[in-house]
Amino acid sequence: MEVWFLNWLRPRLSMAREVQVVARVSVWFVGGTLLAIGMDWTAIGLAGLRLAHWSAWWLGGLAYIGIELVAHVVLQLGGRPSFYNGRG
């Protein structure tokens, strides 16, 4: 999701920091949601069990945002371009 955002979506958006932040976090949320749904479908297909209630789809989106923010903290601490310094 991050590579798609950086290479395809970001060049097509306004360079305003607010627009970039909202778009990036939205992409992370959608990506995490799709991954969570995919994990649920895989569990149903392989083991016949449901991992979560159908209304918990948004938890995957929030979890993915958290994972990305932690990954970008590591980049920031290493002096690399990241979400926090606006260079990544």
C-alpha cells in the first residue's frame, strides 16, 4: 500500500501537507481493512472458522495505521525520510 501511495497517488495530489497526511492515513486504513478481510476469508476457507464478527472490519484498518506509524518512528529515529518529517 505504501509503495502504491508513494509512486502513484502522491504525485497526483496537492502538495499541501494536510492533503498528503489525510490521503496517506486513509490509504493505510483501507489497506489494513482489506488485509483483515482477506485474513478472515482465508480462515473461513482453510479452517471453516470466522476470526471476528463482521462488524470488526475497521479494527484491521486501525491496526495497520498503528503498524505504519511505528515503522515510521523507526525511520524518523534513524534520520531517514518518514511520515513525521514530511520527506517520506
